[in-house]
Amino acid sequence: MLVSSWVIAFFSLCIFSFLYKNNPFYKFAIHVILGLMVGYMFVQQVVIGLSTSFFSPILLELGESSPDWWNLVIQRIIPFVIASLIFTLLIPGRQWMKNIPLGLVLGYGMGLMMVTSLESNVFVQLRKTLQPATSVFASGSFFRDRWPQWAQFVPMLSLSVVVALTLLYQFRMRLPQIKTVIYAALLIFIISLTDSLVILIGVMTVLSYFFFSFERDGLVEEVSRVGLTFMMVYFGAVFGSTLMTRMQIFIGQVDFLTAKWIMGTIRAFGGT
Amino acid sequence: MQVALPVILCSLTCLLLVVTHFIPHEFSKVVLAEVKDNWYKLIKVAGFGFAIFSVLRTHIRRLQAQGTDWQYSVVALVCFLVFPMTYLIDNILENRALFVTTTYSSSLDTGMLSNKDKVKIENTDGKTYSGQIVKLDSKKRQISVKLSLTGSQIKSSGLKSGTQSFRLLKNDVVVLEKEPMKVENKNLFFQGAGRSISIKGDGKSTEWVYNTIVSPLDTTMFALVAFYICSAAYRSFRVRNFEAGVLLFTGLVVILVNAPLTNLVWNGIFTAKKTASQQFFVQDALINLKDWLLAVPGGSAGRGILIGGALGLITQSLRVMFGIERSWLG
Amino acid sequence: MWGKLLSFNTKYIYLTVAVIVTLAVIFKVPLTPNPSGPTNSLFDHVESLQEGDGIWFFLDTRPATEAIHKPQMQAFLHHCFSKDIKVIGFNPLVAEASGMGRSIIEEIAIKYDKKEYVDWVYMGFTPAGISVFSAMNRDINEVYTTDVTGKPFAEIPVAQEFRKYSDIGLAITFAGLKTPGYWVQYAQTRYNFPLASGVTGPMIPDQFPFLNADQMVGMMGDILGAAEYEGLLRKNGYQDQGFASSSMFAQTVVHYVLIIVIVLANVATYMVNRQGQRDRKARAAARARLDGGME
Amino acid sequence: MKFYNPKRLVLFTAHTVLSVLIALLAVGQTASVTPKPVKEPTQMSTVQQGQTLADLAELYFGDRRSYKKFLAYNNIADINTLKPGDRLQVPIGKEESRSDRVGKETEQQVKSAFQEKEEVSQQVKSAFQEQKSIPAQPAPEEQIDSPELSPPVEVKAIDVPNDGLNKAGKGSIKVSWSQPDDTEGIIGYEIWRQGEGDFKKLKKVSAKTQVFTDKTALGGQSYVYQIASVGADGISPARSESSKLVSAKGNWFDLDKRYVLITLIIFSIITLYYMDLGMSGKDMFIRRLPALDRIEEVVGRAAEMGRPAMFVAGNDTPDSGSTMAAFAVFESVANYSVVTQTEVVVPVQVPLVDVVLRSSLRNIFTLAGRPDLFNEDEVSYEVDNQPAYIGIIGDSMERHSPASIFYFGDFTYESMVYAEMGNNIGAVQVAGCENPKQTAFFIVGCDYCLIGEELFAAGAYLKRDVIQMATLLAQDRIKILAFLVMLLGIGIAIFQPDSSNFVLDLLKF
């Protein structure tokens, strides 16, 4: 127990010392874990992987009274030969052969991902976005409830501001300030809508941010700018909400170092 | 040839996967199992083998070149041996099982017994142990059962090696009446059944190394993020333009609300008030604002990015499937 | 002066954070935040359980997040054991969590002298994968023949008492990965049992849909949730560990320091830019005067 | 492989793919007659050779023109492609076709077998009543005066559609029934099944449920089901009439997923169309993506400062989309670096990724005519473990001090660590990541960042290859399609709010 706590403390301090600058202790710790994990990979993936999916099935098959040779060749030998083509990367002039197993693996991944992401990331997400929005349109409660008394007029006001200033901008004066005001009023109006509508607008504008084949000007620019704003809100929120978690990990480390390591050592040597 | 063969193979595999996804028939299950369990797995294994080969080669070269930091290559190469050693040690020490062997009389019809059958053996004082038939030799009329007891259970089970009389049951029907059976405590590793390297409670020395060095390093690396997140916020949370301003504002609001004291103070000042005019300042208003920011605009943006990413991914997959996208050919 | 503030070395920030956290951890200053909705509902649900009911918890995380999930589990288990609720622990999806899970539950069980295999047991990992979700609806014995210490299932009374979803009063997943979604999608919506979750900060927004749809009875959000839970325990007269509450102070200070730093940096940028503009204006004026003089 | 003219191969593979998918859809559409759950009692009728739906309509409704009534009982994908052997659900009480008479007869035999059993149980009961008179043997009271239970009615058994047999060759059959008029005394139902041989009890369910899915039906074996109401005593269950003969079989097409398949086909058609346009030399407009335009300039910066560039390819397997995109980006990064004689440091985390990157770098050197300059150790495999790899990255950043760093692929919490480590050595960093959460950290930490979809567009955009550009155009059209679907759904919700919104049904699978 004490030994392991000392080992843990030593390696933790080695890693933390990198915050000051790169140093021999850090390099030592890193190369220790590098070697360990390469060894782990070796046992976990190569030794056990080979034995479970190649050697032991073959041995079992041969152990049978009448081994099914055809099955053996199709299921074990040919895949093994094809897999070992990876090592042709070392043979000058034969390097293209490694693409055969690679092609199989990549085809597998791509085929799997194409359908699953179409289902779970396009169909499901679109439905999740559309279902509440449609119910809102059906019921007709467009603005968020519990809107405070003195702010009842905000949605309508912002909308009318948007309309009026847009007309003004179009026909009279093309000032950047007016554009900014329009933009702010538009955001206020969007926020004042019901949550599911905000989500719908957010999804559509964010999607429109990713249009590749249109020049970014006019309507597309405005819409994609709203989408960019939504994304920035998301990124800021994620960043801020992560701070506490990460900080807690560090607090846990410090707690270990103080409580378990130092105090544990003191206690072990008869201190109180 | 050099290009066409891999590309066509890739497209065909891709197509196969797509098609089988729409076929619930058992045939597609068979095909998938074939592809996944044999081809995919073995190619992954080969990839790992090549990777380990190349990393070892890199470090040995550094060692030969005696350039800067060659000492650390020595460290790495030495530590490379640790887990294989612990794996061997654990297997030899703990990966044991009890085998019960007996010969049966010719009167027994072996039709009802077959290899890999789940059976039970029951000793004289009625204690039963479940096991599995591993060998069924009809010539020598010999049957041997492997009991499903792991290393620590063997001691607790109280079975000793040697000959004692058992009866053999298959789904609670007595197959062999009380017969003297030979109990042997064999090492599975040398029987060709190596246990997977385990961080799951058994495998003591492996577990010790893993829990003492690997997991704490994982935690420490994770803890480094705490520092980096602060310096990143300091460096790049600046109001350069409107978008950066939004980023800064949201980040600040969330950080402020996440600080536990804030909410305490807030609720100290604004205790729950029912009048509509003060509904902005009810209890937990800040928390609600944070949750709203995270869930509604944030959630929608995340969903939009997800959908767009999926569309891009599908188009890219089609590119690969049609054989246009060839970066992976090298 | 402002320029200096902009260009100082980030290592000072590292130093500040380290010092603050170390001091705050050494001198434990407890700070109990007000309980939020999800934590409250989770507490109320556990409070509504009777003596002798059973609870499952799933530990779906790597040991890296132990600093967050350990306080959560400690607060939760204190509540369970002081109400004489029986606890069964699993880590069905992540192998690495086995040692951590058993040590935590054992540590607390000793305080209430609860006996292993009778009042609690830790079943550990099973390689069953996704099929765990459906197997647990029939019988956990299908996927667990022994517990993590290698004790045969037949000799664990508590595990035999609560062997499927319908037997238990609550299942809670302490997750650092995406697994709560899986538990809702593959288990809760099909077999309909009370499910709760204790998650890390970035995952909190993903849980709101489940909470709003009553697919989860409650949630412990990050270390804050753990501290809230401890506050509730204290308010209702249970004893508790109090690690989460004691780390709240450090969190608060760090958050505020970061906010101050960010605001200062922005002010400094603004000031420097304005300074630059003023200098540019001055230079332009001087050039103009020079031109004027040339005539 | 720039010397290779892809045109013919591409068109060949693309059209093969497309035709296979469409063929699959066709298969799915033909084998698609599944019974609908309906209130009134129905029976199954097999379509005979040469029988049209009109014939059947005359047979069951007495009117050739009313064949549309079958749609009330069955999901018929295409009413014109009805094959012999398709099993239609038809109302009971009308005149029957031959096949159903056969079914009835078997059922008769089964039922008679059951009446005998009932009699036996009656005798047992009477025996009990006789024993009751003898006080020496107290009999359990509640068993005797348990009320006569009325059996459930309308027992229907159908093969569960859109599923296959499991590994053990077992399929699932859905049995549904409805409660009798007086449910008094019924605490549950027992499901009895007759395959080969006698009826066997499968399961006892509570009185609330009226549906049970039998997952243990052998494929191809035909079964008959009966439901028994069970009282408090547990014995003397009242058996219902037996269901029709039904057998579980694996389906060849998952009807629930047909809209997914159709969408996929539309994807392919649009992509193929724009690819043809691209091959025919029509120029495609793709707007500039700033972050991607920077890549050349960032590599150039490293060249000016005489420091290497660094490429980190994420922590996901090579068969994941983001890593595939990383390969494409790496190709162009390596091209620029070869042109500007800059060293690229590529520490790799995932196996097989190093294989691709190494050979791609070698090929680029070969194509540039300087295979002698290729240094194999530039692409170095490190380790497949997150903390160890992060540590190695930090170490090699300090050692090589690259002037420009690229992060492309999939990342988790290490994104923040990399970005700040890179900042501390003063490197210019470009990042692209699929995972939205980690993109946040890259946005904060890096100089230029690709968001979500731009990552997948990178490969096509950087190569400046017309055909690949065409796929981007197609992708935009598909996005517009998604927009239209959303707007359509909203419109339907506005104009007919109470009717079911079929757009939402399209999106279900």
C-alpha cells in the first residue's frame, strides 16, 4: 500500500513537472509508461488476438475426428495470409500489396458508418428537431411563457424593429450600424420564441453555415452568421461547463498526494 | 492492378456492409460474423503487430545511434518486457482449472453426451460442481470434464486432486452413477488456453502494475487539462469581433454560475418572489439561464453540427465507395 | 503597464491555480450549495425507498474520473446504507473500473458494519457487451456467474434476492462516458424501471431530455451535484463524508480567479488598442505639421 | 496516384453500387404483404396461382371492384405485385378459399383433442368434489368453488415482420388476443403452443397484457397457439380457440428501413449526376474555406523559420470517417512540405494509420522526384494509449519545436492539452475535429479550426479535383433536400395540425 502510494506520487509529480518545463523526470515517466503500454498492446492484441482468432480455432478444428478443411482454409488461412500482407510495407516494390487488407478494413468501416450515421445522426436528429416544432405550430403557442410583465412587448417590438430597419436598410441608407441593430433585434426575437422553435431555427441556420457551393453574401451570409452565433454560444457553454470537472480531477490528485501519500507515510512511520 | 484491386475490394466490402444492413435474414448475420470475426479481427491484429514492430525498431535504432535521449529508449525497451512477464506469471500461478477424468463402461450409450456439453458432477455428500466436457474418447471409453472454477474458487471449493467417486449429471439426469473419477489440477496455460491479460480483479501482478502506474498516469494527464484550460481561457477569451464576444460572454456566464458561491449569494439576495415583475430574479435564475444556454441554443448548435457532419461523412463514404477518394492508398 | 499584463507568462497562472487548490484542500473549508432540481428528486426517490429494498449501481467510467465519481458514490452510498438499503454494484461496460468500484463501496460499508454478500456485493465486469441490457431484465446470473472476488453466484444471498430490473428500487449509473444514453435507450425504455445517473460536467446537458421525459428519476451533475447531495444528507440528519463540499471552496476560488483574469485581459487589450490608436493619431498629426513646415 | 485516370473505374463501381441498391429496394417492395392489426376477427388466406386481388375481392366481398378493402387488413406495398404464396389477412364469416378450409380442418382436430383434455380435468374436479364429503381429507377450498373462467377470444398469431432467425435458427411469432367479456376471476393468461406433437405451455403473463412474442419458434416449423385464462387456483384453465397455423421465417428486406434505403439511393443518384457533370468538364463553384486555405501558408511559415511541421492524426481507427479525412489533409500537407523542403514530424497513435501515412509520404516524395529525401522515421508509431501518447506528444513538441502543428481526426480530452502545449512553444495550429465538444477546445486553443462538416469537405477541397468538388456540390443539394423536408413538415403542421404528419413517419425507421 505504502509502496504503491509512493510510486503513484512519484509518477504524478514527474508528469506535473512538465508544466514548468520539459525535464528528465518527465521524459523518464513518459518512456516508462510508453514501454509498459507497448508491452500491454503486445500481449493484449497480438498474443491473445492471434491465439483466440487464429491458433486455437485451428487446433480445435484439427482436434476433431474429421476436420473441415474447406472451412478452415476459408475462415482462417486466407484471412491470415491477407492480413499478413500489411508487412509488405517493408518489401521495396511490393508496397502496394498492403492496400488489400487496408481496403477491406476501410470498406468495412465506411459501409458500417454510412448507414448507421444516416439513421442515428440524420433521421433521428431531424425527427427530434421536427417533432416538438410541429406540435408548437399545431398548438400555436409561439412565445415562451412566464415572460415577465414588463417585457411582454419584447418579441413583437424586436420583430417590428427588424422589419422596419430592414426596409430602411434596403431602400434608404446602407449603414453598417443599422445592420448590427437589425442583427441584435433578430437575435432577441429568436430568443423570445419557444424553446423548440429556437432549436429548429438553430439547427437550420447552423446547417446553412456549411453551404459550400454558394458565395457567402446577401441572405446566405446573414443566415449563416446567425448559425455561427449559435455555434459560438455552444462552444462557450461547453468550455465553461468543463472547467469544474477538469479542476475536480486535479483537486482529487492533490487530495491523494496530501492525504494518502504524505499523511500515510507519516502514519506509517509512527507519526500521528 | 495496383490501384484497381484494392479500390474494388474496398467498394465491394462497403457495398456488402450496406446491403446486409437492410437484410434482417439470418444470412446477413452469417456474412457479417464471417467478415467481422475472421477478416477484420485478423487484419487489426496484423496492424498491431506491425505497429509494435516499428516502435521497437525505432527505439533500437535510437539506441544504436546513441543520439540525444537514447537512455530513455533503454527505459522504454526494458519496460516493454514488464507486461509480458506479469502475463506469464499470472497465467502460471493462477490460470489453473480442475479436470475430472473417468472411464465409462460399454453399457453407456454416448449418443446423449457430446463434446462441449454442459454437465454437473456430484460428490458423495451431494455437493455439485458445474463443468464442461472437454474430451470424449469413444475408443478408450474415457470422458474428461473441466470444472468451471477459477483460481481462487478452487481453494474455496475444497476439491483435492486424486481419485474419489462422483456421479455425472447432464441437465439433472444422472448419466454416470457413482464412479471413481480422477481429479487433476492442471495449468490451463500449458493446455493451450491462455487467459486474456486481465485488469478485472484476477491476475494479481498485472493488476498491481496497471493500477499503480497506468491508471494514475491517466488521471494525472487528465488533471493537466485543469491548468491548460485556465491558460487557454486567459489567452484567447478576447473580444475581437461579435462572434468572439458571444463566445466570451457565454463562457463567462457559465463559469460564473458554476462557481458554487455565486448561486448561494444570488439566492441569499433574491429569495423566491411570486410577483411577475421579479420573475427574472427568482431563485436559481442563474442556474436556469446556464441550463437554458447549454440545452437550447447550445443543444441546437450541437445537433446542427452533428447532422452536417453526418451528411459530410456519408458523402465521403460515397466517395470512398465509388473509388474517388484514394488518399488511403498512399 | 497594460501591455505587461497582456504579455506575462502563463506559468504564473499555473502556479496560482496549484497554490490555491493545495491550500483549499489542506484547510478544508466546507461550502454547501443549494440543491438543484435533479439532485433533489434523486434524493427524494432514495428517501422514499424502504428498508431492505435493493439498489443497483453501474460504474461506467475509467479510473481517471474517480475524483468526481467517488464523492458522488460516497454521498449516495452513505444515504443507502444508513437507510439499510442493499446495494449491488456492477461495471458491466468498462473493465478498468472493477478495483475502484469495490474499494469505494467497501470503504463505506465498513463504516456501517455492513457485511459483504449479505448487505452489499460488487459483481464487477462481464464481457457480455451490449447484451447485458436485456440479460439483466431476465436474470443477472446469465451474465454473472461469480462476483469480482470470484465468489460463486449461488453463495451470494443479496445477488440472488435482486436479480432483475423488476426487483430493484433504483438503478443509478455513474458515468464518465456516453453510457447513460444506452441505459435509457436499451434498458429503461424497454423494461421501465427507475433509473438515475451521476455524470461529469460536459455530459449534464445530454441528460436533460431524459429528465424531462421522466426516463430518469434524478441526476447528480458533476461534483456540484455531489456537494448538493451531501448538503441534503446533512439537512436530513444523516452523516456524510463531506469531501465534495470541502472541494467546493477551491472550485469557487479558481472560478473567480479565472473570471478576474479574463476580464483583466480584455480590459488590457482594449486599453492597448486605444493607446495604439492615440499614437497613430499623434504620428499622423506630426506628419501633417511637418508637411505644413515644408512649405 | 495522380497518373491513374479514374474515370472508367469510378463510373463502373458507382453504377454497380447504385444498381445493387435499387435491386435491393425492388426485392424489398415485392415481398411486402404484412397483416395489419384490426379489431374484427380475421383469418389468413394464401394467394393461389393465377389469383388476382380482384378474384379474392369477389371471393370475400362479393364484388370485384372492392379489392381496395384488403388494404384495410394488410400493408400491401404494391397492389399490382401480388405473388402466389403471399398470405393475405381477410375477414372471417365470408366464403372461404380452399387453403383456409384445410386450415380449419386441422384446427378442428386440434380442438377435439382439447375437449378430451377438458373432460379429463372435469373428471378430476368431480373426483375432488366427491372427496370433499369425506372430512378426513380436507381439500383446498378455493380450488373447488373457483368460478368458471371464460377463455380469451380472437387469438391471432403472425410472424413478426422485418426480422431474421437468430443463430440458433429460431424466429419470433407475435401472438395477440383480446379479453373475454367477463374478465371476472382472471389473474393471468397462459400461452400454449403446438408444434410437433402436443400442446406445451410457453409462459404465463399477467391479466393486463394481451400480446406475447414467442422468440423460440423454430424457423420453417408451423405452430398453433392457444391462450388460457388462469384463475386464482392456477388449475382448470379455460382454453381459447386455437390460432391459425403460422411459422417464423427470416425476411429478406427490412420494410421499416426502406426510407433509409431510398434516401441512400437519392444520395447516390445526386452524387453520380454531379460527378458526371464534373467529368464532362463543367466547372464547379466551391466557396473558399479560410481554414483550409491557410494550410499552405502555415506550412510555408515552418519553412521560413527552418523548423519542422507536425501532424497529429487523432485517436480513432483508420476505418472511421474523421481519420479518413485526416489522410486526405495529410496528403496536401505533405505535398506542401515536400515543395518547401520542410520536415514533417508525424507521431501516430493508432495502428494501421501509420501504415497509410508512411506510404503516402513515401509516394509523395516519389512523385516529387526525390525518393532519396524520404526519411522513414518522420512517421513514427508511438503507442495506442491515451496518457502515454499525450506525454510523447508533449515531449516531441519540446524536442522538435515545430513551427506549425496540424490536428486532424478524432480527439477527446487531449485536444485542450495539445492546443496549449502547442501554444506554449509558439506554434501556429490548424485543427479539424468531428466531435462538436472537442471542437470547442480547438476553437479556443488553436489559430484556425475546421468545424464539423468542413473536415469532411477538406479532402475534396484541398485536392482541387473536379470530381471530388462535384460530390461537395451534391452534398449541398442533399442539404437543401433536408431543408425542404423540414419546411414541408412545418407546413403540414400549420395547415392540417390534427392529421398525422407523414414527414415524421418518413423519418421513422
